[in-house]
Amino acid sequence: MKKFLLVAAGLAVLAGSACSKAPECTTEIATKKAQDMAAALQEAITKDPSKAADLTAKVQAVTTKYQGSTTLADACKAYDELTKAIKG
């Protein structure tokens, strides 16, 4: 669980440090997506703790994909991919 929170925190930093170049993804939207992703992650782990390792791998894959991104659009894409993978 701690590992999930660290990954989520890392993505939150990405969103917070990103420059806004795409009007469809504002800081407020990225923050909402981060909250939705974190809630989905916590719900999935609570519902089925045996999926924690699989979810960790999915979260790490998406985090690695977007590591180094500097736009809010990329942050929003990352949150969308994570939420989809978690709910998947």
C-alpha cells in the first residue's frame, strides 16, 4: 500500500510541476484526476488485496512511461491510463 501511495505522490508532483500548454487539462482537472485515481486504487486494494502486486506493476509501467513529462496534458493522460488500468 505504501508503494502505491509513493507512486501516486510521484504523479502528483508531475502534475504540480507541469506547464500548462493544453487548455483541456488544467491544474484543477489534473488534481481531480489524481484524486479519482487514488480513490480507485484504494478501492481496488481494499476489495481484493491479492491484486496489489499486479496493480503495482501497472502503476509503475505508466509512471515510467510518463517520467520526465512536463505538461499537464501528459499528467492527465497518465492519470487516465492509471485509472483505466486500476479499474480494468
